[in-house]
Amino acid sequence: MLTGSKTTFKVRQMLPDMKVSWPRLAMLLCVWFACTTGECVLQRAVMVRKKLTAREGRGWLAGTLLCTHFRVAFVPEDSPKPDDNADPVLLGDHDVALASIEKVVVVGPNRTKVVTPNSSLKFTPEELLLYCRDLRVVCFLFDRLTPDAQVIEITYTIARTYQPPKPGSVLSFQNAALGSVEMKQFLSNRRREAHMNWFESATDWEQELDRCGATGWRVSSVNDRFEMSTSLSRFIVIPQRVLDTELKKSFAHFNEGRIPRWCWRHPWGSDLLRMASFQNNIYHEKDDIRNLELILFGCQSSLCVVVELGDELPSPTDIQLAHSRLRALCLGDISTSVSVPDDKWLSTLESTHWLDYIRSCLKKASEVACLLRGGHLTVALQEADDRDMSCVVSSLVQVMCDPQCRTQHGFQGLVQKEWVMAGHRFYSRMNYHRDNDKEEAPVFLLFLDCVWQLLSQYPSHFQLTGDFLLALHDSIHLPLFSSFMANCQRERCKRSQNLGQSYTPVNGWRDTLHPDALADLSDPPLPPVWDWALQYSKHRRDHFTQPVSPPHPVMRDIFLLDSITGSVFLFSHGTFSCPANLLPWRSSSSGVYKKSHRRVASSENVPGLERLLKAWNLTESPQGLVLRSAHQGQLDPHEPLIPLLMGPCMGLWRECYLRGALHAQAFSHPVSANHPHPMEQLTQELQELKDKLAQVSRNSSLSSKNGEHKQSDDNLNQNTGDGTFLFRAPRTAGVPAPRPAASLTSTSFQNSKSPPYTSTQKDKSGSKKHTFLFGHSSAAKLPRLSGSFLRSRPGLGPGQNST
């Protein structure tokens, strides 16, 4: 075994009598591979080609394939020698972490096989496919000159090194990547991102209050030792009028002690709060009622709207089921050669309900954003446990309304505040150990898809790009980051400080430091996910942002509501109501103390709230909104970005979900490496068909009648991109439609005495004919598709056509 610097190979002996020296190893590999400290190369294969995706430029890239005890690395040929003084990078641009691999598949002569640690190969693989948990499919093609022994050995090595996630395997993976002494020292000296807010100290929260202009709120450290609520952060924001001694009595009235707390303040005076459901059968004393309503109303004394999230939004079980169906649709199952036919793909996508759940989240966030736009009211998001969908809605509201949250650093701070510090169960929802399937639900991935929908409809309003969202999507599947390897801040503090707990009747639960904690840290320190330099090169990180003009604040009129002091309304299913049991201490049917110093909500204010939402018609295009005050003619940057929620406006995140679909579809029926790729055959056939259509167009244009005026085919080309070139383009009233085209590239018109054109025309025999595509029934016919074109399309069997 070789030792040396971080760029030196460490080769584990695969054969007892095999002895490798450094000059011999360098000559065999012929590439420079930058190993991290403590990383060992287990096996390698030379003369391997990697299939590049559309984002990478397509084609094939030649190089060397290596397997270590941490990753599967691919080093292209003629790679420059890495700098020994550069900071280590855990994963290169072409590397795959072993913990991200879900399935290993090999393709041989007319066969495929899923390789497991106990499986045996009776053929030499020609292709190696790695199915990843982040929906990637990485394909490697072995050359004819690649030794068969290397092909089989590296396949077995990857299958044996990769193991299904379990508690022991995840910890061993973390130790392999970060467990060396040099790496621990490097991470301990690593500087955090200084341009983002981490929300880990009282100063960070005060900075956010100053940024939002929330003058009536303060930062409380009543939960500093997580005694009031184990799932909340150490610091919470409460009204200034509430004392910490009085606040402690309020935690018992809510599930898991998650009291109403401040999240964000709209520039027009509204506050956004989050809270859990009320505890049942709790006695409400007079002082408790006063403190609860002071917290619930915040700095507003007139109106509070409670938005119930449990009924309209999907449950974690629904999200998990929808994501599993979407994954199966996009990747298929190569081991059984089962794929969804092309004519049923869209209907199968609709049956997953993934886009429906995205639409419901965006709709609810749009409604909350419109309520906050009204000014001088408090909107409280209420969920049973306040740890899943409230994170989604509160984050989407701030992305829609706050331009700072649409920048890279602002978005990172938003995730820190509303997800990491708010106690979202990343560790349980992602189920890294695969030991609790009932808790698994990719709620955070649903949120990223919602943000991508906003980005696709408002690209000029975002500084962050789709590459940044895709990198964050892939990082959550890698069990290496402290941001995701815990369910709350308390668990992260215990891991970083190696704390235990002890209980005494006087002090309750207390964290205690183990005596040998500083001497022997068994678990390696986990870096935050925002340290992008550990994962991506500078070239990749440069694509995380795009230039965007800075927002200019604009003064405008505020729509105020006249309401009774102390009014509380429930907003659910798009309607407002005043249920008697909304606040337990105001309920007349409960046996607890019922007196309140605030007046009961009146139904007279419901029409005013409904007018507030109708002022922003969610069914209209947000680009068509008109400002009511135009001091400088500028768009107010805090106008919410209301998305279009109709079916055609909701798209599929192709760069994420379909990046491995071509590989899965192309290799659903194994093809030898010596034959052209199926997609290449399809491209060639399409090019031939395009040439034939151009030839037909030229012949028909030459035979057109004399005196016909030619018109540009702008209307035709305008509709070819959206698949509507076979239908007439809409026109304004009173404008006659043009005559049908005589060819694909020219359009003929009759003189002004000719009658207007209709979609159906009668020929001499009296029968009606549709002339959408060709203007005359005597036009040349389209060439018939060859059988090779139909056969080259994956998923089309005998007797099926492509229409």
C-alpha cells in the first residue's frame, strides 16, 4: 500500500502476490487522480468511456474509471495535474458517491443484470450503469481493449463496496470521506459563508429583524437549553410586550411546545407567524389567555387570520407515494425491461399527483402572500406539528414577496431559518438509514420543485439559477452534511459537542459533556451543505447565480381593513369563517376559563377579507397587474410573484427528473456497443424526413398558380415550437383569415374579391376536406415513414404508431 500526500494513490492489494510501485502505477493509470487524505483506490479500469448528459454536452468522454471506499471516480484523459496546495474536493464533476448509488446494472450481449454483492457474472459486461438516488443514471462503456479482468473486478468492487443504507454503512461512509485526522483539522479550520445569515445566534435574528423593519419584536433566549421545546431553535422571536417569565407558561398550550413565533414581516406592515395546533384539555388561566393573545396578535391589535394547512395540502404519506411513482415513471426498471408507452406517459405523470401537490402548495402560498399584502394584520400558519407543510408555505411566501430570498445567499438563509432551525425532520424524512419507511417523505424536494416552478415563470426576478436548485437537490441525498443529518438544532448541538443527558428532579433534563469527549471524537465533523467548494468546482459554482437588477423600493398605497379589535378568522378552502372553537379559551362549550380581554370576531369583516383576495385575481396573468399608485412608474419589488397554476403552465422539472430517462429508455432493450445508439438512429431518421419535407415544399411552390402573392411563414414558424402547427392561429375579430398554404414554406393569398377562408372547404365532389397543412387537395402527399424509423423508437412495438 502506498502512502503520501492527498494526491498520492493508495492501492489496496486485490491479489496477494500483486506488488505495485509508484512509477509502475503512474504508467498504468496514465492520469492524475486527486485523492483526499485517507482515501484508498480499490480498483481501476482503463480505456473507459462515460456517456455525457445534455447538460454536459452529450457524446462520450474517454478516461479511467476508479473505485475507492468513498466514491466511483472517473478521470478524463489528459486531465491536468491537480494542485497539491488546493483545498480538497470531495466529489469531482464526474464522480458518484457510493452512498448515492441505489442500483448497479451491467449490460452485456443481449442481456442485462442487476449486480449485487452475492451475484456472479457469466459474461463480460460491455456497459455499466449506476442508478443513483438523486434520479441520475451514470453510464460507462468499456472499450474492446479494456482487459476483461479489470471490467469484472471493478464491477464486483463497486457492487461489494456499495451497500444499502443502514446505520453502520452511513457512519462508515462518513468516516471514509471525513474521518481522517487531516480532514478533521481541515474542516475545523474551515471558514463559514460570511454573506449569509445562519440564524444560530441572537445577533443573527436581530439582524433579520432590522432587515425586515420589525420594530415591535424581540429575540428571546427562553429556549436556550431546549427545555421549553426540544424541536424549536434556541432563539425565537416574540412581541416585545411579552416577558420571558410569562412566555414559559404558553409552551404547554401547543403541540411539542411550538408556540406562535415570528417568521417574516411584510414591508407594508403585516407579520407572518407559524404555530402548531392547540393542546386539548388544557386549563387556561387569565394570565395565560392574555399572554397567548399577545403572542398570537403580535404587534397588530386589530386582525389575525389563522391559515389551516392540514386539510388542503398533501400529507407526508401522499408526498412519499407521489414521489415514488414519479421516480418509477422517469427511470423505469431496466432489470425487467418495463417502460411506460409513449402514448400513456403524460396520463401516467398526471396519475402520480406530483404536479397536483405542487399546484396546491403554490396556491396556498399565493393566498397567504395576498393576505400579507393587505397590510397591518397577522397571518398565522397552523399545522398539527408545524414541521412539514408550514415550512413549505412560509418559505414560498417569502420567495414570492421578498427579493432578498431570490438571491443565492438570501435563499440559503431562508432554508436555514424556516427549515434547519425551525426543526424540519430532515433525518427522518429522507430516511438515510432506510430503517423507518413510515416517516420517509421528501417534503424538501417538493419545496424545491415549487421554487423551480416560480423560477421558470419569473426567470428575470431570480438571481439563483436552476443549477443551484439542482445542486441542492442532489446534496440532500448525500449523508455528509450537518444541515440534513438531524431533525432539529438540539440534535445537531449534541452531535457537535458530543453531549449526553441526565435527569434530576430539581433541574430536569440537562445536557452533560462526556469526560473523554474531547479526547476521542468517534463521529467525524460534518460540514454544512452551503460549503459548495467541497462538492463542486469553481466552474460549476459560477453557474449558480445570474445577474439581476437590484430592487428599487417604491412607495404605494396600502389596502387597509376596518375590523374590530381582536378579531380572529380562520382561512380554509379559500373561504373565511369565524368558528367558535378556533381559540380554545374563547369556546363556550369548553369547561375551561373562557373570559378574554378581546372582543369576539364578527362575521362582518369576512367580506372585507374576501375583497382583499379578489383584488388579486389568482387566475389572471401576474404580468398584467396594474399598480394603484405610480410615483415613479417602477414595479414594487415586494409585489408577490403569483404563479400561473393552470395545467399547461405547470411544467415538469426536466433537468432533474428526466436527466436519467434517456439512459433508462435507451437501454431498456440492450444494444451492443458496436451498434449506433438508438437516439442517434432516431435523429438520423428525423433529419432525413426533414429533408424530404423541404423537397416537397420546393416542388409545390414551383407549381403554384401565377399571380399568387407569397407571404412569409412567420405564423407557421411561431407555432411549431409549441406543437400547434396543425391548427389555425387565433386572430382578432374583423380580420379575415389567410388562405391556406400551398406548401410548408410559402402561403398564397387570393385577391381582395375572394371570400374569407374557412377551415373546411368543399371539393368538386361536394365532400369536405380539412386543409390545415396544405392549401389544395392536389398537394403532394407526405412521404411514408420507413419501418426503421418506427423500430428505432424505444417503447413502440409492432403494430404501434408514433401518433
